[in-house]
Amino acid sequence: MPNRRDLLTLALAPAVSPAFLRHAQAADLPRFALGIASGQPHAGGMVLWTRLSGDNLPPQVDVAWELAHDEAFTRIAARGRESAVAADAHSVHAEPAGLEPGRWYWYRFSALGQRSAAGRTRTAPAPDASTRLDFAIASCQRWDSGHYAAWRHAAAEPLDLVLFLGDYIYEYASLPAALRLHDGPPVRTLDQYRARYAQYKSDPALQAAHAACPWLVIADDHEVENDYAGTQSQTLQWGFESQRAAAYRAWWEHMPLPKAARPVDGALRMFGRLDWGRLARFHLLDDRQHRDPQACAKPGRGGSNTVRVKGCPELLDPKRSLLGAAQERWLAEGWDLQRPWNLLAQQTLMARFSDEDPAGGGGTAWTDGWDGYPLARQRLLSAVAERHVRGAVVLGGDVHANYVADLKLDFADAKAPVIASEFCGTSISSLGRDQARVQAALPFNPHIHLGRSDRRGYVRFSLDDKQLLAQLRTVDDARDPASALQTQARFVVEAGRPGPQAA
């Protein structure tokens, strides 16, 4: 198994690394060219993932996996075999169990006379363990907008987890002048989604980030179609349910998710929880599949719109939900009142963001985010306040900008108590809003400590029972695969004191 320096070397290597050919004749096609991954760690195990690559694969392939205590694979902790079948795009979702809690392992796969590169993964701490946690959040890695320099740097960070918050692929066709072109037309069918994932997963920096540590994943809109809501597409197309089912199937096939997460009848169970020792509970949400359609859409369209709040009374309909009633109840009933931290992993910006002065109940709202569902947001934050939830920190992506904010029940009241903290991370490569517009809007949103849409990257967190330290990591130029990395800002949230403070 490579160490972190080796993983960084892998990130800079060609997409088809010699490591994939180590156990194959030169004439053979590389069968592990899409990399490996792990995810969903718990105290006794995790999920190990790969997808076999190349043409002329048999309908069913026997794939062996092994998990070791050491990087030389001299002390094997577990091994097994899985069948990679054409019906699942020859993906593998192995689930070793009975492992030791709170420790690192190395893993690899073998099939068709070839062996994969090795990856590093870990189990979660035991439920009663006193521990700390280093993790990163990331989202929005549009292939044709930039390179993955951010992933090259993330792979070298000493992280326990990566938390990916959506837009792993983009469904669009590329314009001829794009930095690097998407293969094929706009994605609609299962085969097209599979091909798009294969293109993204060919990136060596992304492969290195997957191989460095386990991931937790949720999806947003571009894994299916921009701004979709439930079973309604942005274009109100007939038969969208079939496209969504294909997209959900392909997402499961390409993520380190358990077999039990395979979509059933076109539906996907995405939301769930993970406890990290006595330190923290992660709550992972799905804000697409169960939401009501966006309010005040443009004529003949679905999807998002930016509206003046006073001109869209539908925004204040108490029945409207971003999460759906069942998921709202699940979240409200599952806040952890014992652990010092509750980390809410969801897709987008939760804090109010108005482009105009919101005095007198006015201002603007972007209807695809939480501003488009303000009473649902109020219900969520009210539950946090009423139950005295400790260490509530909302983590998001989607908007291609770094935002650091206080979360309140009443954003219009400067004296309203802070209920929770928010870190909404910028994109890996997708382009952001003009920074001048963001800067002009910040005076109307004093609860937002920082708003920067002009840099790409990820947010790194270090968490213990006393504080959360957030470092906003940004690359100098996402168009350069070798771009340098900077820390744009640092913030701290102290246990028992909601609200980020500059560090």
C-alpha cells in the first residue's frame, strides 16, 4: 500500500497507471482503471468498492478482495470473493465485518489475472471511545470546468474521512471551448450515466483521494439533472421518473455503498447516520428525492428561480418541505443529546442569503435552496433549539462558494440567539458566482462571516470534544492540475458555544 506521498504520486500519474498492469500481460486491458474506494465506515467494518473496466468483460467475473493490518499485506485481517456482474456495471461492493474498531487497514482487489492498486481505509471508533476526528467536505467537481488539483492536495492530508456532499458528475454536454470535454451528449440513459462516471473516475487525483481514506457520500441534483425536485424535472419532461431511476442506479453502482443501498423500484434511501465514538454524530440528508417543487418557477419551467420574497407568497406555505415530512421527523427525533457534536451533512447553503435589503420582510430568495423553503428551515432549527442539541454544525456545498455563517430562527433580528454554525464549502472545480455580487450582498446578510465564490477547493476540519477547527483550503487556479494550495481562512467553533469565530 502506498503511503500518503505515494498517493500523491499516483494523483500525478497518467490515468492508466502501471500499477494496474503489474499482474497482467502487456496485451491485456487494464481491469482496475477506474480505481478503488472505501466508505460507510462503522466500528466493525466498511464497504470496499471497485468497478472492473475494459471491453469484452464476461457477464460475471469472480473478484477477490483482501484487507490487511499492514501495507505489505503480510497480516491479512479479512478476505473474500464477490461476483461482479454486468447488471451492476461490474461494480463490486464488498462488506468486511468483525474488524477492530478505530484502526486503519489496507485493501486491494484481484480479478482476471490482475491486481488493483491498494487503498487505505479505517473503521469508526467504538461507540464508547474517546477520540478525535479529521475530515474534509467537498462537492461539485464539474469535469469540463477545471482540473482536480484540490483532490491532489486532499489526498495528502491526514484525514479520517471525506464527506462528499453532491454533484459528483455533471450531466451536461460540453461546449467546444471547455477546458476538458465531457464524452458524449447530455446524459439521460443508464449506459450514458455509467460512461460519465467512468470518465470522472479516470481522473488520477480523484482516484488518489478515494484511495487515501473512507468516504461518506450523498448526492445532489447533477447526479440526475439540474434542479430536479422529486419526480419533476427542470424541463417538466414526460417520463423523467425513468431517467431518475437510471441515475440513482448508476450512482449506487459507482459509490462505496452497501449492497442494501441498491435502489428499489426507482427509489433510493440516501439519508442515514454515523456515530464517531463518543465525539460526534453525522446526520446525512437527501434534499432532492422528497422535496416539493420549487416555488414560483418561471412560466413553463420547473427548477430554480430568484424571486422577491414579497412577490412569492408560496414561499410561506407551511406544508412545503425540502426534506419531506418523513425525513423531517427522522431528523428531529434523531439528534444526539449526549455527544458534544451533531454534524448535519446536506447539500446546500442553509443560511438566508438575500441580494437585496430584506428589511420589512422583503429581500430575495433563491428557490432551489433553503431560502426557497424557509418554514422547513425554521422547523429544523426550532427542533435544534427546543431539544438543546449540542454542537449543531451544518455542512453544505452546491453553491460553489465558501460561506461561514451563524444560523438563527430569525435572520432579520440581529439580537436573535445563534442556534447552530454553518460551513458551506466551495466547489472542487465548478465555476462560482461573480465575487463582486457576493461581496455586494454581504451587508444584507450580517449573519454570514465570510462569503467567497472566487476560489475552488475543500474545507478541512479537526474536531475534538473542545472545539471544531475549520480551514478553508483553496487552490490558486483550478485550471492547472498542479496548482498550489492556500488556506483562505480559519474558523473555530467552541463546544457549547454555537457560531463560528475567526481563528
